[in-house]
Amino acid sequence: MAIQDTRVFDISAKSQKVSFKGRVTWAQVTNANKFGNWSVQFYPDTESLERLRELMLKNVFKKDDDGYNLQISRQTKVEFVKGVETALTPVKLTMRDGSPVTERIGDGSDVEITCELRRYKIPNSEKFGNAIRLYSIVVDNLVPSQYEEDGGWDGKTN
């Protein structure tokens, strides 16, 4: 059983913040998903897609009818020391004008996400890789969500 650390982790001094524009679906950023993470499915715009590809990330790109996308998440807690869990700060959410986001972020909302770009050691190797962790979301165009807080559809149509 892990011990709970009383500190809250925000961002590593060794990491850097990087921002990307695009749209999101399946935004679960006010309550953690079933895996204990805050997460979004992110569809970067053309410029952001190229920048993300240049980073050679551990995060996996997929392509569907709506374009290239990747799931970006932030854990609610991390085990920095074996057996000791440290809470992470929640995803910071604001509208472009700085006001708080007052409703769930719906599929197709235009956003600028900021991520923590961090290096990690590739297991069983002397090599390092890059990964991103969701840090904040600034909403440019909020599309109302059609999903309940628990992830179920609320029955509304567009």
C-alpha cells in the first residue's frame, strides 16, 4: 500500500512548458477518468502537428476521420519515490479572456493546451525520450458538452 505524500506537485524544474493549438474531444479535465487521469483527445492544427512530430514523443499519434490526434493526460498522483504517492495539481482551465471555464468542455472546442515537456530514461537502455503531460487549457471557442459528468451521453442533440 502506497503512502500519501502531503505535498502537491505542479511542474518539474527540469521540464519546460510547450503550447499547441487545436481542438479537443473527450475532455475529462474536471474529474479524473476511470484510469485516474485528467485527459483530452487533442487534434492539433497543422502548425502544432508539425511541432509535435519534431519532438519525437513517446505519446502515440492516431488518425481518424477528423485527422491526426493524440491523447494527452495528467495523472492525479505520481509515485516519484517507490511506495510514496504525490498528488499533482489539477489541469488549469480558463477562457481566452482569463475568466474561469464554467461548464464542461464539449467535443470540437477550440483550445490552446500547454503541456509539460519532460525527458525520461528508456527502460533497459542508456537512451532518453520525450513525453508530454497536460498542464493547462485555454479555451478559445467553447462547444457545450453533450455528456454527463460521469461520461455518459445526456440525450441532447446539436
